[in-house]
Amino acid sequence: MQIKLFKKILLAGFLVSVMLLFPINSAYSNIGIQIEHSTRTFLYRGNTLYVGGSGSGNYSKIQDAIDDAVDGDTVFVYDDSAPYWESIVIDKSIKLIGENRDTTVIIGNDSICSVVKISSLTSNIFVSGFTIMNGSNEIRYDSNYNKIYKNNIYNNKKGIEIYDCNNCTIENIDSSGLDIGILIIGSSHGNLIRNCTIKDNTYAGIMIEAYNYDCCNNNISNNIINDNFRGIYFVEIYANSVYGNIIKNNVIGIQAGPSVHPDEHEYQSLSINYEYGDICSNTITNNVYGVFLDYCEFINVFQNNITKNNVGIYHEDWLSSGYNNIYQNNFINNGKGIYIRGYNGGASDNNIYENNIMYNSEGIFIFVGDLIEGASDNKIYHNNFIKNGYNARNWGDNIWDDNSEGNYWDNYKGKDKDDDGIGDSPYWIRPYFILNKDRYPLMEPYGDVPDVSINQVNEATQNQELIKQSSNNSVTQSIFVYTNILKLLLQRLTIL
């Protein structure tokens, strides 16, 4: 009781200080505590309404306090009356603050409704300090300039759903045990997801889905995204970015591709799914697929550490070309570092350069679905291929240099008699009858090469042996490949 009284005395002192700093008049009577979002600043200097606790006049239900609040007010919720069994609607520009994010619990009273719904009629809402459970969406909103901060969201379908919203911030959220941790959908722009822990979600940790690419400039940064089916999932979006995240132990770390929506279970149309986006400075490790690019164009994947995945980057395309840039990444100790698979002209015209491709079972594998078209005209240069089981295998018609310099290959046996740093003979790419070659192999590694620990080396060696055995036993792939060799050779001879 004394602690509660002491808290109220401190809070009263704080409010008196605010009143002295900001004299109340008719123009400011509905404004209160300052919150910043991007370049905008919002001031809330209204009344504080209390829910729970032992104060006289305190509310017993959160919704009752919200109904009595006006724009600029703060609703403060004590944890000693938790859990609060209710689903609430916020239709005013207020702050809703829980006393302790771990012990101030809201449990929805209808599992088919949102636990916290923010009305489209308002904006500039701040929600912080709660554990929120048991709804179809734990928090759903379709208005702008809101901030969801320091909440725990557990055990239902979708944690946070943003529908047709702009410039909202989702920060320091723990989201787990859901179908989708955070969903941005519709025409939503300029939203920020940062410093969240998102794990154990069955469909996707974070999903951004739009139609006609009307969903852009959203940023996913500095999150921990672990143990989901998909860590991050993009469908039909434009110019979104993924920076500085740790993406670990998912089936697919980052995927851009057609959707089977968990509510509708309908396969979406095969259109371009991700354009003009950046995937940068992430740690992507221990996933089955690190990055899965399906029907994507003009994506920059750069300066990532991509390690210990079955496949580091998988790029597949049918009909449409790639035009993606993969550069300055470290591909270390994966099954396949980079795997490109194209059909009917797809997965072509990509640039792959300045990567360290090391200790993988296979550095780069490029496969043409019909062995005639697709996965071609990719430009691969200034990469370091070091200690891979196979440095590269290529079934497409691709370019392995920039017309003056190629790649560094640790198993290159040629000479450099004129000491210009470029081998005097080409480096041939497996399988040799495809006639792909690096015309200007480098004699020394390009740029900086990272140190690799002895444990990583031993683990990589074991993985290389396992995958080689698997490759040797793949009867289906062998039959498919060799039944098409004659057709491919005839085509090559015609070209020559």
C-alpha cells in the first residue's frame, strides 16, 4: 500500500512539474506527454485516468476509461487487477499505458475479434506496457501515426495487424506462438518495425502483403527473428527494406514469393512479388533457406553474413527476369551458397559480385529448369571462391567476369607470366561441356577475406561430405540432366 502511495506521489509531482512548464489554457487543455515518431512530434498534456489499483474513482475496466477519455488523455492501467478480460476499441488520440508489460495482462473475451482495435477514425495513439492474448488479432489498426511499444503478444492468430496505415512504429515487441507475428497489409507506407523479438510463429514472423505493389517504404530493422516457418515474408510489395536483423533457425529466413494466405488457403497469382528493395547487414544463419527470392526484380542483397543454411540464397523465376544485385556478402558454411534456378527466361540478368563464398558444400549452383532457356546472362565477378566442396556449377549461359577481371578461385592452376594479377588461361566452370568460363581469373583474393574459425572449418567439411553423398544418390536429378544433355550440346554446337 505504501509503495502504491509513493508511486502516486511521484506521479503527482511529475504532473505538477509538467503544469508549471506548460501553463494550461484553452488551446492546450487536451494535449499531454511528448511522443516522437520520425520527424513528427506529438504532445499529450491531458488528464490521466486510472484503471485497477486501489485509488478512489479508479475504473475497473479499460474500455470504460477509454470511453470517458478525450484526445490527449492518458489511460494508465495497474497490474494488480490483471488480467483484464475484455476486448477494447480505441477511437481517440490517447496514450494507453500498462504498469508492467509482463504482469499487466489483457485477455480478449472473444477469440474471433481483436483484443485491441484502433479505430480508423483517429490517429496518434500510443500503446505500451501490456501482455495481450486471445484474439483473432491481438492489436489491429487502420489509422496513421500510431506507436505500439514494449508489449508482449502471445497465443493466437495474428499479433499485430496494420491495414492501410502509414507512418506507424512497432517497437520492442515480443511476439510468439501465433500464425503471423506482425502483418502489414493493403496500402501501407512508411511503417517501422524495430527492436522486436519475433519467434515460434507457424506461418510467418513478419509478413507484408499488398496488391498492385501499393505497399512501400516500410522498414524492418534490428529485430531478432527466430524459429518461425518464415522469418520475413513479402508478397507484391515495392521498395521495402530489411536492415540489421538476426534471422535464425527458421525454415525460410526471408521469402519473397506467391502467398498461400493462412486464412484463405488460396494460391495467389504468379506476379512480381518484391521490387526495388534492400536486404542489408543482416545475420542470416541456420535456416533451411536463408533468402528465398521467387519472382523478384531489382532487389539489392548486400553486406549480409549468410552462414550455416542449407541454401544461402535461392532465386527462382519463371518467365520474368531477375535484375537483382547480390554483392559484398559473406556466404560461409552453407550447403549451397547461392542457388539460381530459371525457367523460360527467368532468373536472368542478375549481378553477383564482391562476395566471399567460402567453406560451402557448393559455392554457386545455377540450374536451368528446361536446360535451354532461363538462368542466363547473369554476371558473376570479383567474388572469392575459397575451400568450397564445388566452387561453382553452371547449366546456364552466364558471364563470369566483367570483361577485364573475373573471380578468385582457390583451385585455379594457371600461371600469370606477365604479373598483371590475372591468370593467363581461363578457369572453366563445371560441367565443362556447357562451355562457361571465367576468362580473367584473379591470382589473389579480391578485397578483404574474413577469418573463419577451425570449428566452422570442421563443420563445413562434414556438411560438404553429406551433401556430396546426397548429390551422388540423386537418381531423379541425374536422369533429368542426362536425358537433356544431347539437346543442349546440339544447341551449343549450332551457336558455335
